Amino acid sequence: MNNLVEMKNIHKSYDGVVALKGIDFQIGYNEVVGVLGDNGAGKSTLIKIISGVHSFDKGGMYIKGVKINPKKHSVKSAHDMGIETVYQEKALAEKQALWRNVFIGRQITNKLGFLNIKKEKEETDKIMRDLMKFRGIGVGADSIIRTLSGGERQGVAISRAMYFEADLVILDEPTMALSLQEVKKVLNFIQSIKEKGKSCIYISHNIANVYPVSDRFVAIDRGKIVGRFNRKDISLQKLSEGLIEYTEKVTQNKQEEKG
Amino acid sequence: MVSKSQNNKIEEDKDIQQPNQQKSFVYLILNNPAFSALIFLAIFFSIVSDRFFSVNNIINIFTQVSITAIIAFGMTFVITSANIDLSVGSVLAFAGMIFMALSVAGIPVFFGLLITLGIGALIGLFDGFVVTFFKLPSFIATLAMMTIARGLALLMRGGTTISQGVQPSYYWFGQSKIAGIPFPVIALIAIFLVMEFLMSRTTFGTYTRAIGSNPEAARLAGISNNRILIIIFAIVGICSAIAGVITASRLGVGSPVTGQMKELDAITAVILGGTAMSGGVGTIRGTFVGALVVTILNNGLTIMGVSSYWQQILLGLVLIGALAIKKFQR
């Protein structure tokens, strides 16, 4: 199997609400896949299954060729397999210092299980110097997240993923609420993931952002994959026109059903 | 002004200043409004009453503070996780009754203590279970436990106390002294050190704050919020039981009406100590100072001859005042 993640006929529902109805999804090594779709299409559910936050009800998932047991897959086991996720906006504990956020869920501890605060702060400083390139802007390991701008927060979340050396970085709407300049930084980051030979799943509403950095696109609608495209074969204009056309057709069908 | 140039490395490295690095212990204490209040009250009561600033009264204050502070330490975890526990006073009374009943039943004191603390933990586990699995607000869940535990305490002897046939060894936790220091004070210091460590130096403390700050982010980071919350409620249950043991042991009586309004003292101490009602921020040392303020206020006013009715009114005003000051600081 040559795919980093392979999902076959994945089904998932919460409390009777069906979120995914048989998804087949693959991402290869050193590939950037853009996932497109409206709110509630199932994009977030899809990536939360990969990142171990949710389990799935039916179907099969393989990560690096290893079959995943949905009952045993967790955020921790996803981390261990080199999958890091950057969630939209609210992925950081806002009242906490930066260094606590970097190591949340996997603190550096000594043999007795006590926090090694000094080491965590040192590593955070290193991350900020080498990865975030936060220099001379008054942001330090002790800075409280609440005091940072949206772009800085996203920078923290992304650098955290880089620090833990992910093979697959999943970005869930990373450019929401960011300024144009900050969006550009995020796109540069995705490019650097690709250059380092790693993979990335990039979820966004904004086709214009996804298009230039992705190798492939997958469009999701109401729990199903409704379109797969290669960037080589389709221009940005055709892609967006196609998606708009699709949406219009769906709305029309719905109205007809009701009528 | 910081330049955005990327070439001047030396200048940039110099600029990686950590604005909060001077956060020493002294700095934290001085920045804590409760500490200022503490000093103010100590000076005030020393001036108006010559009995306040005596060795005896200071030992007395520390003995009195032990019960409030031990509960408030547990409460600090609860409030930092953006929850609340209103049942602590009732659990104190119930635990005291259990402890004394076990004594009368002839159980050796060591097992009596273990069983009592175990029951405190069970009550906390139950609260935590209700809050996490039935998704009830902790305010309601522990309000229910407040009346349940009080009811159980009253039920045990039909509303009366347990004082006959108590083994003398059971008085040890309230009445003994080691090197002149009352045992409750020693217990207070020991529990303070453990809780301070737990809050600031362990992953458990980090998770507590993360859950209070942003439960969704905590969950996405792979933290089992429910497990942590259940442990937090178990801790506050144990703390209340310890307070119950000390209270009953000091009085030499198991009384079902002790610990009334103790939740108010504990919550006030926690809030005065700088813990955010909305969760995410909290320190044990701050709570310790807050508990001292609450106790000194009561102690000083009692020495001055102010009635306990007025003390209740003042304590309520202090709680509102502390929260109002925080709003202004934003």
C-alpha cells in the first residue's frame, strides 16, 4: 500500500445524525490534498477520524499500511503515527501561557511524572526562534495566548505541529479570521511541508487559497465525496465554476423534491 | 521600536525579551490583591484590638484557617476547571458524623480515617460522574449533593450529635500538638504543599487549567476531560472529608449541623486568591492567602465583638467586592 492514509467506505453518525456515508479517501506520501465543501458537509468529521478525536462506525482505515482499530485509535496514537492537526481558531487554551499550549497533552515530564517546566520553556523558546520566527515582537514562552493576534495564534498551532515532526499535517480552516499577509504565511508554510517531503490535508471554504498549494482536490457534500480533481487537469476558474454549478443543481433538486 | 528587518540578528536576539520573566514569588504575592487585603486587615485589627496580635491568637487563626483552606484548596481545582462545588459544607458534616460513628462502633482510628476519606472520595466521584455523564451543570449537581449529604448527616442520629463512647484516639486529629503546633496546622501545611505541587508541577494541574480555559482545545489535544473532572471532584470530596474529620475531632463531637455556609467561605477564599470564576486560571498559594483573609476577617471581628450576623453580611460584601474589582481590572 503506497498511501499514507487510506480510508475505505467510512461511515459515521452521531446520535442518529449521519455525518459520513461511505467515504473513500486517500492521501499519499508527499502530497497536498485540498478538501472542499460547505459547512456541515462532513469535512471536520473526516479529519477528526484521521486525527483520532472521533472513531468511525463502519469501513476500514489504514495509516502507513497499518489497519486502524476504531476503538483504539486516539489523539495520542495519531500523534505517535506522525499525524498532527491544526484546528480552526479555538485550538489553543487562551488563558494559558504559550509554553503550556505547545506541550498540552504531551508534557515533558521526569521519571516520576512531574512537569519539567524549565525544559518546556526552553523548547518553546527554541520553537519560537527556529520555527515561528517570532523575533522581537514581545512574544515569549510566558506570553498568554489571549494577548496574541489571530495570525500569531495560528503560528503557534502550526509550529507545534512542525515541532513534533509530523508526516501528515492536517489544517482545518487555517486561514479563517486572518489578514491577507497572515494567509500568505500559512500558504508558505504548506509549501514548506511539501518541500520537506511531508503530506498535508488542507480544509478550507476558500478555493482561491487551496488551489495554488494543493496537488489534488476532494469535494465533499452531505457526507459523500462528490468530486475528485487533479490540479494539473483543471484551472482555478473551472474548479470554482464547477462547484458553483454543482451547488446550484443540488439546491434545485431539493426545491423540486419539496415542491 | 522593534524593526522587522531580518538581517540584524544581534539586535533581534536582544529583543527576545520575556515580558513576564520577573514573575518571582514576591512579585506574584505583591500583585495579588488578597495579599494587600491581608496586610491591611492584620494592621487594622492590631490597632483596634490589643488581643489580635498575640502568639495565642495567631496560632488560633492558623487552626481556624485550616478547615476553610483545606476545602478551598480542593475548590481551587474545581473552580479552575470552570466548575463549582456547593456541597463541601454538607460533606464536611456528613464525614464528621461518619468518623465519630465509626469511633463509637469500635473501629481502630486508622481505619476510621481511611473509611471516612474514602466516603468523601466516593461522594466526589458521584458528583463528577453526574457532571460528566449526565452533562448536568456542576452548580445543580452539587446543589443536589449539598442537600443529600446534609440529609444523610441528620439522618444518622435523628438530627442529634454523636458524643458518647468516642475513642480518645479519635480526638488526635483536632486536639493534639506536635512541638507546640496544633495538628490541624500541620495538616494544613502538608496539604498545601501537596496541592501546590499538584497544581503547578504536574500534568494533572496543566489539564485542569486547560479544561477550564478551553474544554474543546483540551479534548482535541487528546485530554480525557471527563476523567480529569471526576478526579477533581474526588479531590474536593476528600478535602471536605479531611475538614470534617478535623472539625469533629476538635469539637470531640460529630454534629450534623457543622460546616453550614462553609462553601461560601471556601469560594470566597478561592476568588480572593485570584482564581477566575470562568476557569483556566488559579493558584493554590493565592487561595491560601484568600483563606487567611476570610479567617482573619472573622477572627478580628469576633475579637472586636461584632456579631456573627454582621460578619455574614460583611463576608458576602467582600465576595461581591472581590469579583467587582476583577471586572474593573479587565
